[in-house]
Amino acid sequence: MVTFDHREPGTPEDAWVAAGILDRPAPLDVDDVDALFVVAAHPDDESLGAGGLVHRLAARGVPVTVLVATDGEASHPGRDADQLRAERRREVAEAVAVLAPHLRLVLLGLPDGGLREHREDLAGPLDELLVVTGGPRVVVCAPWRGDGHRDHRVAGEVAAQVARRHGARLLEYPIWWWHWGDPDAPDVPWADLRGLPLTAAESAAKSAAVRTHASQVLPDVEDVAVVGPEMLRRADRPVEVFVEAADGPGAGPAPSGARTSLGRDYFDRFYAGRDDPWGFESRWYEERKRAVLLASLPRERFRHALELGCSTGVLTRELTARCDRVTGVDIADAPLAAARDRLGDGVELLRLDTPDQWPDGTFDLVVLSEVLYYYGPEDLDRTLSRVLGSLAPDGVVVACHWRHEVPAYPSGGDRVHDVLRSHPDLAVQVRHAEEDFLLEVLARRPAVSVATAEGLR
């Protein structure tokens, strides 16, 4: 989740226009759509993110359903929640009537800010709707999973899972990403962006619907609107922009190169001017995750560890307390320079373009922490072959990955662990699964438990 503040000006719309947001995305094809289901985390998401699409398809006679997960009662912490809930329900009913008079509106009333704890309460109603109408000519449109707002991410993840289950096509609409994102950043998913040029009537309907959400667009007691002037400018674009992931349900064949591995240029730009971009040194989440990883190691000592994607060396330093030797590998120079300052001469640090390049030696511990989802399918297979080729007969592999989707990455945490577990030479010794990360320790078959290795059973 990204930290941002709606009271800040955010990224100017002029910066997105200069980057080509109006004409750079590939055209969105919605000629053959039998039904549209729009998922909104909060009232106003449907208008800000997909108002033009709703108006167009409804005008064609396509059945449209808008499912709003929460009532948005937490948008103004100083206001009475029940009063705000009623106000926002009224606003969204009026807004969708502007977009499509015969649209079906479903209000779930789940807690604003609490979708993570109510995934099934969102998935169930959406699943029931798609049981009746499913297939590749059905479109599920939901907040983009990379939007940076927790409720938006969860709503997007749930929608993606349900769409995949029913074979429906998935479109995702960014809202807050336009506020905090950098148009020149390497993680902008240009290959997955789709543009829907709006007619004058569609633009007018969307603009009117957005402004119907008066509680959000009008200044509050602090003279600040949740949907501020720059957000309104983005809502008034003549093009509505969606993310359609190349490997998503109903998306069709992936564009050439869209799912290839992330290269050195990506990471060089990512680290530029940023000492600790992942928050390894500042976030309790990262500190705790490292502690879980280290506690999961099945032996007290190791001879030689390989850490792939060692970054700035924070985990590397802790591995040195458990290993006689440690070799750290990364693709970028900047994090390796920070790692050298942190670790001194006691650790071998190498800049390698894996899997094409690989360190010499045999390792009885290979650590793959937050790295495998950067590889495309072919490179992932080659990387795992390299790992097995350099793994000692008594060696173990530790893998730990973020489980939520990051659209810029070629793969996801659960998927790379599925590939790792399916390797015929490896068996799982330890599995630790949380909502946010998955950690597994694998060893060559037959893997034995720590108690067995210690002679306790």
C-alpha cells in the first residue's frame, strides 16, 4: 500500500498529458460486450473510474450493474458516520441515474477501510451475479490493484479472482494512482493501459455524475475537497483509461514482450535517488518478515549461502550470523554500493544479470526473498534450474514473496511458489502463509523435519 494524502496537490494532470496519457494507451475494444459489472470500493469510484464506459454500454442496451462495496462513511473522520453514510448512498444513486437511468445498483454497506477483513462478503455477491451471466463477453470493471489505496487493492483482487473463476474479462480503473504516481517512473504499465475516447455526450454525463458526489468534490470545513481540482481535471479527460493485464481473464494474447523479465534499466531507475525504497530499515513489516525467515531456517549453521536479489544488504547482514560464507547477488549497482557500505569486506557481492550470469560455487542455502516474480516464465524456469544446479546435496532453498498483485511485475508471489513447489527434486520442509506474504523452505527429496534430523523421532 502506498502512503499518500489527498490534501496534497499530487501529480499535475499536465504531467500525465505530457507523458502521453491521452493518446499513448492502446485503444480499448468494447464492441462485443454482453454485460458490464462495475465494482466500486466507495461511492464515486464508479463515476471517476468508469463513468464514460458505463454511459456508452448502457446507451447501447448492454445490461450494467454497479456494485458498491462500502458506503464511504470514513471519508471525513470529523463527521457523523451514519449521516455521511446516508448522504453518500443518496449521491451514488443519483450519479448512476445520470450515467444510465436503468442501471442496477447494489449497495453492500461493508465497512469503509475494512474490505481486507470482508473479502468474502464482497466476493459472494459478485460471484452470484456472474453465475447468471459469465463468459468472455462479460466485463468486470474494478479498481486497479496497483492503485495504492487498500480498499481499492482488495476490491480489485476480489474482482480479479471472481472474473477468473467465471472466465469474464477484467478491466481495472486507476483513481488514486493518478494522484501519487510518476508518469516517468519505470513501473508505469504502459503496455497494459487501454484508452476509451469519449464522445461529448459521454464526457458530459461522466462530469455530471462525478459532481453529483457533492460530499467529495466540495470543500470541507478545512476548505479541502477529497476529490480536489487536479482529480476533477483527470476525471474530465476526453479519454477514460483502464488497465487490462496481458495475462488477465479474457485479455487475449499478451503483447510481445509484455511478460518478460524486468531488466537492469528498471531497477536502475527504481533506485535512483532512493536510499531505502522498500523500507527495509524503516518498516516493522520488513523487520518482522526477516525474523520469520531466519527462524524458519532448518539448521543452526550453513557453510555457504547465496542470496539472490540482495538489494541493500539488510537481510544479508543477518544471514552472516548463521553462515560461514555469504554471496549476495543483485542486478543493479546502486543497492550493491549500499550493501558494501553496510557489510564491509566480509561478504562477496556480485552484480549479475541472472539467470544468464550465475555465481560460481556450491551453496547449502539459497535465499530467494522478494525476487522470483521479477522473472518472466522462461527466465523463472532457467533461474530455478540454476538454483538446483548449484545446490549442495544437503542444501535448502528459502523462498519468501509478497502475495498481492503488482501489475508491473511479470508474475505474482503465489504463482512463483506454485512453480517452485512443483519441481520434482524439491519437497517442502516449512510453510508459513499469511495474507501478505508466503514463506516456504524446500529441500532435496527426501526432506526430513528438524526433529528427525536432530534424532528426536
